[in-house]
Amino acid sequence: MFTAVPLRGNPVAVVLDADDLGAEEMAATARWTNLSETTFVLTPTEPGADYCVRIFTPGGELPFAGHPTLGTAHAWLETGGVPATEGTVVQECGVGLVTLRHDGGRLAFAAPPVQRSALDPATRERIVAALGLSGDTVVDAQVLENGPRWHVLRLDAAATVLAVAPDLAALAAARLDVGLVGPHPAGAPAQVEVRAFAPALGIPEDAVTGSLNAAVAQWLQGAGVLPEAYVAAQGTALGRAGRVHLTREGATTWVGGDTVSVVRGTVVL
């Protein structure tokens, strides 16, 4: 996801027709695929939803995640899913109903509301130490929650973001999911570089993270730091070259990315 090129971006496994699977079977499947997320498509229970999805990491279930949202919609449409409203897909998940734009091209989801709070000084110091950063490279910090709970540091430059070599054991022990964002020089193809570390969920570094990018956009577009439309690069450090397209329209932030199918088949459970 977040790429049109096979073997780039961030893969997600989508299991269709999963009504007969229980939570333990879903969790076991996610551990077996060992991808950052595996999703399971179910019959919706909420009025207005086209389908319901449950999202699992190797470490547990998430109420929402961005790249699985795009990947699930892509797989559902590709295998014959027909939305109730043309051009729009409505997904039911742990945070409620999430709307996606579908016009035959790039999919984009409407970012769910984000809750923001200050990052307390002690936790900030612990994260800075675990990332091997010097304090003067940190411009700002926030806790952002839109399903996942991200401890986000805004750094002085994309180069600083890319140079980070985290102590993943320290982050896992503290159960801290950490996001980083820093600006690229003017004129670069992407305006910011993003990285995400969630070792407590079994994800040492996530290649491309829709929920984190959605939360960062709502924070920094709202603060006037980032423009109404911009492109974020993520996965550079992993050789994945992901691209996330973020657009703010009124009160809604749309998070878009290219999607491509790489593996199709039957899962025997």
C-alpha cells in the first residue's frame, strides 16, 4: 500500500469472507503472516457500512489503521465488492465508520478524529534517549491518538529523521509507539519524511503508516506548519519508497495512496 510498484510500500494481508473466524484464529493468522497488519472482512453490522473489518498486528488487534484501510478497500473492490454509493466506500471498524473516496484511481480515506495531548517531559526524555537524539533537534512533541496512540516528535529536518537508529528494546519495554516527522528541503518531491516504530505491537519499524500520517497532518496542518495539500515520504530507511498524499478540505483530512495487488490466493484455516 502507498505505492503502485510491487514490493515497495507496506504490504497488508486481506482475508475475505471471514465471518466464520473467531478472534483467536484471526490473531494466529496475523502472527503467521508476520506483516505489520492482517485484516479480516466481515458482514457489516452498522447501517450504511459496505463491509466490516477487523485489523490485527502480530501483537494484537487495532481499532483502526490507515494502510490496512486502503488495502482492504482495494481488495474488496477488486474481488467484486459494490459500494452502496458510487464513488464512496464506507468501512466499519473499531473506531466506527470510515469513509473512503473511490473514483477508479487512488483511494483515500477521511481521517478519523485525532485526540491530542502534551507529551510529558519524562516520557519525552525517555524517547529522545531511546532514539539517540540530541534535544536541540526536537522542535515539538505531541501524543496523537486516532485508534493507535502515537508519541510523535517533530524534528528539525528529514535528514535527522532518516539518521535515527532507535533502541527498539527500550521502546518495547516502555510500550511506546513512536512517530517522527521532519521537513525535506524546499523543492523536494515530498515535503516531509516520516518514520514509525511500534515494537510493542511486534512492528519494529512500520514501512508506511496511514494512521500516523493522518494524525500528523491534522496536527501540523491545523497549526499552519504544513500546507493544505502535501506529500509525505515514509519507508525510505527500509528501501520501500512509500508516498502518502494528504489533503485538507474544510474540516476533513483525506489520506490517499496508490495500491497494488501482489498475491492472490486461498487461505485454508
